[in-house]
Amino acid sequence: ARLDEFSIPVNTLVVNRVMEGIGDVAGDGAEGADATAIDPEWVVEPNPDTCEFCARRWDVQQGALRKATDLFRGRDVKRVPLLAREVRGEAALRVVAACLG
């Protein structure tokens, strides 16, 4: 990765606005994260089966996630889901913290 060329250490990569269910990015889906700590009202779970835009976006996003995981192999890749609200305040930060575990 380019950061390595400049000797900038990177141990964790955070990918934001991921179109995945909360269970995929927290709790059982992410080691150390707690899905029960996340209010479901905060998370938007687009349905690629019923929404053409969502399906296209899902395909692009999955390709980008695969590329990032490959490019940053050996590093921890954390995902934060697409949230229904702007991240402001303690409640929102708790949602993000639960995803980052």
C-alpha cells in the first residue's frame, strides 16, 4: 500500500457507510463488537433484492471491500454500517464504537 512506501504504520482500516446488516459488522460478525449495544434505529439496511440502486451499490461496494482487504492484507479491516443519522453526540459514537469493537 502507498502508506507503506512512506513508512506510515497502519494496523487497522475503517470502512464507513457499508451496506451490511448490523449483525455482519458487529456482534457475531466482528470479533469483539457487540451488536446488542446498537439501537437498530441507527442502522439503514438497504435490500438489494428489492431495490435496483441498492443492488448496484452492493456489487460496487463488495468489490471495493475485497480490493481493500487484499490490498491491506495482514491488517484489521473494520466496517461501520450505513447509518440513518449523522454521527453526532454520545449515542452515535456508541454505535460506531460497537462496530469497531
